[in-house]
Amino acid sequence: MTEEHPLLSVEDLVVEYPTAHGPFRAVDQVGFQLRRGGSLAVVGESGCGKSTLARALVRLLKPLSGRIVLDGTDIAALPERRLRPLRRRVQMVFQDPYGSLDPHLTAQQIVAEPLRLAGVSDRTERARRAAELIDQVGLPSSALHRHPADFSGGQRQRIGIARALASRPDLLVCDEATSALDVSVQAQVLSLLRDLQAETGIAYLVIAHHLGVVREISTEVVVMRAGRTVETGRTADVLAAPADPYTRALRRAALDPTAMRGLKPRHVLEGSSS
Ligand code: ADP
Ligand code: MG
């Protein structure tokens, strides 16, 4: 039997923020593995540490301890100089479609920027690749010369996805990439992500606070609460028979369409004991 090593292996990860009252531990001993081309979801109520985890994984934050092994290299403590060549391999799509794109740039410039950083020095080649990426995420070529303000939230997320794909990463971390969008637009973006995965074999780490997203797009799920892992397993199993009461409450939130839209799972949890 050959055991292929995982694309990403996270072990005992701890991330702290300095505060006036001393360090605050936002991620506490979290661990999981993600195989090449696989898709894993991290779910949990608002404030449980999902974005902190995501930012540590792409090394926008430096963890206090633990390992983040990307294709055999532990990047948890790597200095920036040694991190740089690995950065293009893990990209992130952010939650806020309005704040995450530079309003002064055209869609083409936004998508071409990572190509420039990756050393594609020929301007025409960058423009060609940007046009290809814009097409790949389902936007018309007329989008190329427009600015973020000209697009809807869903279209902006498509531009954010195109930008993230530009460096041909092995892993895309989507931090609630669809949660600011209307339900029908969410479904379109999720379907785009699924198609892109089928085309490119990219792996996903999808962060969500409701379980609908998870069911659509991930085979494995990690449930987080207050910085810790409360449950982990195959998505189908966890959804069918959640072992932890917290996961059951998250699942109830996912089944109730009103809870899905506005309510934070924390509120659902508070009401769940009755
Ligand atoms: P989530 O993405 O699950 O909503 P976050 O990772 O954003 O959660 O936040 C986890 C916890 O860390 C929260 O309690 C939040 O208030 C705290 N936190 C986030 N950023 C900072 C920061 N820069 N300084 C101090 N505490 C922070
Ligand atoms: Mg968050």
C-alpha cells in the first residue's frame, strides 16, 4: 500500500493575539489533514476562530506553536524570505466582496497583479492570462475593463476567485466566500467552485458558519468551537449523525432557512436548550 502524503497537514496549531489583558488564544490545538485535490470544511459559530485559522494557514499570521505542513514543508515558523516561493501555492478568497478588491483597478488589473508578482513580466501575456481567468470564472470579456463598483457581490467574488487562481495554487482557502451573498448567488458561486475543482484538481479549505455550504462542497468537515475542534469526520457522517450537541445546533441552524440567512449560530445555541 502506498500512502501518499497529504497536501496539507495541520498539527496542534495554536494562535494567540496579544490583548490588554494578556494573550488571547483564538486557535487552540487544532489539527486536520487535507489530501491533494480534496475538500475540507471548517464550520463553527461566529468568533470561534475560523478566520484566525485561515490567516495562519496562509501565513498572514504567525502561529504560536504547532505545525502547518504544506506538501512536506512545515511553514508554521518559516521566515518571510523562505515563505515567498511557497506563497503562490496557497491562495485565499475573502468574505467581503466589497472590501477585498482595490476599487481603483480594473478587473483585468486585479487578476493580472498576482501574475506580475509571480514573475510573468510580459504585459501582453499577463493580459491574455487575465482574460482567460475572467472567462474561467464565468464573467463576460466586457468585465475586463470595468471597476469593482460596476459589479454585483457575486460577480466580485468571481473576480476574487479569478485573482486567487491566477498563480495556479494547489490550495484555495475560502473564508466565508459566499456568506455575504444572496442564497441563489451563493449557489452559483458554489457551483463555480465545484466546476473549477473538477477542471483543475485544486484542493479547497472552505470556511462557513452554516452547514449548507459544507454539504455542497466538502467531503470532510472540522467543527470548531471557541478555538478548539469539537468534531471531525466525513461530512455525510457528521451531518447524518452529529456526535456533539454543538454540531447538532449548527445543523438545526442549517435546516431552518431563516436561521440560515440572518441568525448567527450562537443565537440558535442559546435558544436550543428549551
Ligand atoms: P471567526 O472567523 O470564526 O468569526 P475569528 O478568527 O475572526 O473568528 O476570531 C476568533 C476570536 O479571536 C474572536 O473572539 C475574536 O474576537 C478574536 N480576535 C480576532 N482578531 C483579533 C485581534 N486582532 N486581536 C484580538 N482578538 C482577536
Ligand atoms: Mg471569520
